[in-house]
Amino acid sequence: MQLIFLQIVPLLIVRSCAISIMTESSSKPILRIGVLADIQYAPIPDGHSFGGTPRYYRHSIVAAKHAANHFQRENVDLVFNLGDIIDGKCQDIDKYCQEEEGYVSLNESYEEGLNPGHGALDNVIEALSVYKGKILHTYGNHELYNLNREDIGMKLEIPFVREESGDLVGYYAHDSPCKSIKFVVLDSYDISLMKRSKDTSVKYQKACEILQKNNPNFPGNENSPVGLEGMQKRYVAFNGAVDKPQLEWLRDTLEVARHEKQKVIILSHQPILPGTSSAICLMWNYDEVLEILREYKCTIAASFSGHAHNCGYVRDKESGIHFRVFASPLESKDPVKTYGFVHVHDDRLEIVGEGDLMNTTAYEDAFRVVQDTPLKLMNT
């Protein structure tokens, strides 16, 4: 196994926010966290993404249960689920399974009118239930292909609130067991076409305006990036944006954390920083979110996301914040099971991978101040 370390040497750190000297790190983490991203379970045969990447829909729930067992054995303090817990293909199970020997059509096995996405999500929740601690959920486009926000909130315990516009949004903050660390969960499908009323939703109208302006395939083929170049590729309908009330809440929440001397880890389904994933996966208004995060560079240690299915890491040069995208178990063939752990130390974060997340990254100054000396990449 190859371990990859991002490490800095002990040095004097000088920035406007503080002065500190790096010292030898503690060996025992103050917080241990399990991480899963883009399980995307569906009870269908193996298939492929639109780009041709193999996907193992039934194996993904096996991997999720294996991860939950591992999290329980390790007695982690909590778990992050970074969204897309089931796949949109749950809505077409008959289509994908009809040629399987012994398959019984949903029209015969399900009560009339029952949404198969409910059953699939219940199956994943049951698989994860072997872990007895707290799970912080985000939600993504694939939940919205199956369920409305009310049902997502009920099943995943996401505290959706109704804004003055009348639309439901699912952003929230959670203090860690050690209290010195706060997790801030963003709703990147705040402004979105998916499961918003075409007639009454202000956020649906905003999404239409954004896509009309930026994607020539809208309306009709708005999930297609054809004709889009560079960063414009993010303007597809399976992405979304963070609206102004949430941006204001984010700033207020970070200000409180700074006042209380807490460190913050940002969680979102969609990536925020260019370079951590393909542009086609980024939030529509990643730049507005990033501007706020950079204002609080001495408070925010890292930002974790999914959506892209592959690992990605960039340390923002302007702020020093660590941005990490986690790989999906959906594209790991049996017997590989992909998930990870985050170990929080007094002065660093360590990401310990399993399966296709087989790397360990030590951010030596994550809980210190930002510094100007580049990180040294060491392979062992």
C-alpha cells in the first residue's frame, strides 16, 4: 500500500491572524469520523455512467454496510454521508432488471403508486444502522430524482426549514462532541430545478434564469454540457446553487464560530473549489461561497464534498483551506469497498482511506494558522 503524506516541516508561521510555532503533533486524535460519499445504491444489475465508467449498484450497499460495521468497531464519534445515498435509476428498476432470470416486476411486487426510491433509501438506512452513532447527512441530485425534500428530511434527519419564499432548504450546523469543532452542512441544491414547483417556487425560477443565461441546451437538454467550455460546464441541471439567505446564514454561523474560537469543517454534496473535481461538478455559484469561506480562513480547517465520484484535493492558495472530494463506493468493483476516516488532531487532519481511497493525508497545520510555505509532498 502506498501512503501519501502532505506535510510541512516545523517552522515559524506568520500571518495577520496569528503567530505560532509548529510543534510535535499529538499521536491520539481528539475526534474520529467515518466518511461515505455517493453510495448511489439501486437494486439493479451493474451498469455504466453516461461517460462509460463501470458502476456496481448492488455492491455499493454491501460496501456501505461494511463501512458502517467498521465505523462501529472503531467507535468513531460520528459519520459524514456526503450525499447521493441512492441512485436515480431506482425510478426505472423494471427497465434495468426485466431480463434477469426470476425477476418479478415492481408492478406485481409493489403496491400501486409506491415510489421505489423509498424502499431503496430504507434499505441503505438499514445497512448503515449497524453504526449506532450520529450520521450527518447532506443530500444531492440523486435523492431529488427519487424523493421530495419533505421525505428526504424525514428519512435522513436533515432539518429542512421553510424560508420566507416558501421553499424548503436543508442547511444546518452541528457541534462536535468535543465542542471545539463545528460542522457546517451546506445545501447546494437550494436553487435548483429538481423537486421545486414550476408554478410557485422562487428558487425554481432562479434556476431557470441561471440555466437560460448559461446553458444553450436549456430547456429540453439542460443536463448536457455540450457547447460549454471550461468553468461554464458547471451550468447543468444536475447541479445547483446556494441562495442569498443561506449565504447570509453561512457568514453569520462562521462569525459565531470565530467568536467562540471554534474550528469549522464545511460539508457539501457539490465541490466548491475549482481543481478538486471537473468543472461539471461544481456549484453554480461556487465563487460566492468561496468568497465567504476565504473571509474566515483562520476559522475554517477544511471543506469536504462528494458528487464527482473520484478523489480530489486542492489547498486553496489564497486562504490555506484544505478542499477534499471523497471517492464513491459505486465505482469500486467487488471485493473493493471504498470509504474513509477523518482523524482530527489538535494541529492537523488525517484522512485514512479504504478501498479506492487508499491514501492518508496529514494536514499538519489545519488547526493552526495559515502559512505561506508550500507543502512538501512525500511518498513512502
